[in-house]
Amino acid sequence: LRDLGVLPSFSRPRVSNDNAYAEALFRTAKYCSRWPGLPFGSLDEARVWVMEFAAWYNNEHRHSALKYVTPAQRHGRQDAAALKQREQVYEAAQRGNPERWARGVRSWKLPGHVYLNRERDAQQQAG
């Protein structure tokens, strides 16, 4: 693996190229309806599939960590409008049928910034 430039992982917390992140992405790919039923016929066929998967993942797949907006919506700053509309739909549903709601409407707010190593970044800024 080292000859191919693959670095070994020692399960470092909150590191984007660690095994847990790779496993989560692989699970998303594997359970995607686009997952091929048969092995790829060629390297080019595999590359085309990966490019199509990446486009789907970024532009169509709604991520739970992003309150079910797509990465493209988040990066294009379209997430706030989509989440505001969703919040209004939920509030209207609650008003229309309040007995179905034990608690208030869930928060559809996303944080302003997303961090991978927030603790480390905070330590570096303090030091």
C-alpha cells in the first residue's frame, strides 16, 4: 500500500482520511441504488461509475449531518432557504394536527461553520 501512496491509519479521532470516514462513505456507496450488481468490466467503467456516484452524492443525496440538504446546497448557500421552508412546513403540520407532536418542531438550523478538528483548532488559536 505504501508503494501506492496509501498511508496506514491508527484510528486517529476526527481525521478525515481515517478508516471510520472511509467506511461511512463506502457504506453510503454500497447501499446506494446505483451500486452495480456485477463487477466492473474495465477500469474506465469503474471510473465512470465513481464519477456518477460523486455527482449524486454531492448534488442529490441529502445528508443527515446537514439536516437533509445536499452538500451542493450547503456549499452554494442555498441551505438556509431550503431549511427555512422545511421549518415552515413542519410548523404548519404541527398547527394542523397538534396531538401528533409531543414536543416542538425539530431544529432545522445548521451551524455557521463545520469543523473536523475543532478542539485542535481552538488549542492552536489559544496558544
